Amino acid sequence: MTKEKSIVYLRIRKTGNGDEWAVQWIQDGVYDEGKTYYTDAKDDAIDTKKAIIEEESKKEYCKNVTFK
């Protein structure tokens, strides 16, 4: 039996706390604060989202994960 595919959304949001931005990890509709990345630069948030997708998709446990 194969495991159902999981979907991870990496959402970039301005937090409302000054110039702070967050790359939020939302897996199967559940927000995970522990995997959220904070930065004070939007460009850094965009680059980090791309890097997370690239790195995480290489990991064995992410074989059944779709990143968006």
C-alpha cells in the first residue's frame, strides 16, 4: 500500500511586525510554526522558499510530497 501524496504550501507573508516576512510551511492544510522561516527582507523570503523546495524535495521522506 502506497502512502497518499502530501501537499506542502510554502506561503510568503508580511507578518505585520515592522518589515518582517515569513515563509510559512503549511502541510495538508496544517500550519507548522516550527518550520516557518522569518526574515526582514522580501527578496530573502523568496530566495529561501526556492531553496527550501530544492533541498526538501531531495530528502527521502519527501518522495510523496508535492511542494507549491
